[in-house]
Amino acid sequence: MPSMPSDPDKYPPLDPGAPIPDDPGELSPDSPVPLPPPPTEPVPVTPVPSEPSPDPTPPDAVPEPA
């Protein structure tokens, strides 16, 4: 593949009839590379504590007598 100039004004003109190349980030349906098998068991997710959860009972709440 020829190297492109760093100045955008010096790029060669695009040919509207030229085929659009495939996106290398995606596998085409006829790709010979098989996808890896799915994991057999779920990976455990360790929760990261960002903040302690607030107490549902405010500290100034007084329990009502029965």
C-alpha cells in the first residue's frame, strides 16, 4: 500500500468507481479465521466499591413505640 502524504491537501483524488475496502476491524462472513468458542463458565466479576452504600435509616430517626 503506498504511503499517504501527511498534508490532507495532497491526497490523490478519490475514484467514485473504486471498490470500498473492507473494514479490517470486522470479520467478513467468508473469513477463514474461525471465532473462538464462547466461554464455558461465566467469569466472576468482583464489584469495586466506589462509595459505601448509605444506611436506609437516617441516624436521627426514632423508632415508634409499639
